[in-house]
Amino acid sequence: MTPGSNRNRPLLTLLRVGRLYAPEPHEETDLLIADGRIAALGRNLAVPEGWPVNLVEARELTAVPAFIDQHVHVTGGGGEGGFVTRCPEITATEIAAMGIGTVVGVLGTDSLSRSPADLLAKVRGLRAEGIAAYLYTGAYRVPPPTLTGDLQRDLAWIPEVIGLGELAISDHRSSQPRQDEIERLVSDVRVGALLAGKRGICHFHVGDGDRGLEPLRRLLSETEIPADQVIPTHVNRRRALLDEAADYALTFGASIDLTAFEEPGEEGLSAFDAVVLLLGRGVPKERITISSDCNGSLPEFDAQGGYIGMRVARNTALIADWQRLVREDILPLEQALDLIAGNVARVLGLQARKGRLAVGFDADVTLLDGELQPRKTFVAGRCVHEG
């Protein structure tokens, strides 16, 4: 790039849309973006003549907060069936095409051929391409692999590290951590996060094991750890686990994360069906989030734990299940948005800047058509997808 080549690039962006949900419906239909943030909301906004502005006319589209996916195998997951079963990395295009502006990268079973350093490099690459990307330090195993050799230092010194995950419990692939080990790890993350001014969540992979959420119940019952630091995911992999998750959420005022499975299997539930069940059980919608687990593996094992086969997860089911919640009148649009935007921002500790369309917030905006399909995605005011 030659010196001065940026001088003619617009410094402002003005979006003019048909409707705006922040997530609550607004009368304002114009968004003025400056320096990556929302500078103003209004109707018929204008900037002085001669000011460098990029005008986006999209009166046929609806503006909503860009979606947030808190569980993405950005470097690829898998490996349970040998080296040939390693899943591919995800691209910025695949993320943004689904209206997703923010992702949290995660390591799973394989933290040998993929490392926290690989994950950090991928996250920084996605950021360079316009995606707001973060990562969990650690993986399935205990002790968790880290970037600095210490959980607290990872949280304190590396801005992109947002917590620990996905630590595996109740799964034959986990390290079978003892209760005292779980308590020590969560405590270390909490202190490191406090020093860094972060939420420092511990994102727990919950497997098919009979122990279910018992380790997390004990954690919250027997220690001073607050419930909002502990997030169990994949809780809709079987009906009994989802029932337990509903009770867990109600007992502790805790949040639970559903996985948008493309094919839930015989025992699992789709994210759509799981939301319906949880709402019917009285779980507040504020305590429910949905993530994709995309580019992770969906391995199948026999009764003896032997590997049978594998599929690769995608993020298309996340949007499809969310759309169905609105189309079938399970939740109105403004409430359904929280399950993949506002609630997720709060869980991650990003609620002061993401998950809403408001002055001062990051200009992360998804424009939907009449079928709720993402057509344009803006992250920090930059258009990263146009379809």
C-alpha cells in the first residue's frame, strides 16, 4: 500500500434500513458508524456535505445485532478416528455468511496436533479479516495446555483469551478430572480474570456419561464460585441430560449452552426442540444460549467406546434453529435474538460493547431479509459479508 492511499477511503458509514431491532424494536432506521462504533441512531440522519461517508441503502432489510458464536473449532476439531479424521479450519467467509460477527475459538479432544498457539494464531488471522475473534485457553484434558504455562497468566497477559474451555467432564475422552482438580482450575481462572478485568468463564464440554452435571453441581454447592463463571455446553445431547440442565439452571440461576446439532441422533434434541423444552420447564430465556460447535467433529462410538464414524459440524444449523424459533412463534424476534447475541455477550462478559445496537457499542450489525436470512454482516463497521 502506497503512502496516502487511505486518504480517500470513507471515515464514516451510514446504514439506512427498513427496520431495526436493538434487540427491542426501534423507530430509528438509520445507523451512523464512526471509528468502528455506533455513533448515532435516528431517522433521516445526514452528515455535512463533503464529509467522507460510505452510504449503504438497505431499506428492504432489517438490522439486528450481529450474532455471537461462543463455541467454534476455528482450527478444526476431530482426530478421534486417526489423523485422516482431523476436521478443517473455518474461514472468515463461512463465519460472516451466517450473520456471525464474533466467535470464540476452542480446542477439543486434540490438543496435540493443534495447540493453544495455533488457536491464537488463527484467532488473530480472523481478526485481521474482520471477525471479532477470541479464544478459550485449554482443551479437553487436565492439566490444560496453555500459552504461558499458567492459566492465570494466559487470562491476564493475552487479550484474546476470554476463559478456559472446553474442559471435558462426564465423557470417556476426558481426563476424568477429580472434583478438587475442577475446583482448582476454575478458581485459578477466576483470579486471573479478576486481575485482567474479564469475566473468565469456564466452558465445560459435557459428555454422555452418567455423572452428567454432578461435578458442576458440587462445584457451585461446595465452593464460593459464582454460577455465571461456569457454562456447561452440549446439554441437549440426550433428553435426560437436558432435564438435568433445566434443574441446574433453575437451582443455581445458571446459564446453559445448547448445541445446534445438524443431526441430533436418536437420543439428542435439536437446539429448537431443546429451547421449547427449557421454556416449558420455566427456565428463563435469559439463561439460554445456543452455539454451533462448528468445524468440530461429531464422532460416533459403539457401546464399548470404539470409534464408528464421524461427521463435521457446521454453523448452518445454528441459524436454521434460531429462524425456526421465530417462524413458529416460540419467541418473538427481539427475544430470540438474545439466544445468539445479547445473552451470549453477557455470558462472555462482553455486554458493555456487543449484543446490542446502541450508541457507543461496537458496530457489529447483521442485515436480514424477510426470510430472516443474513444478507450483509458488519463487524466494527466493516462489511465482512455481502450476499
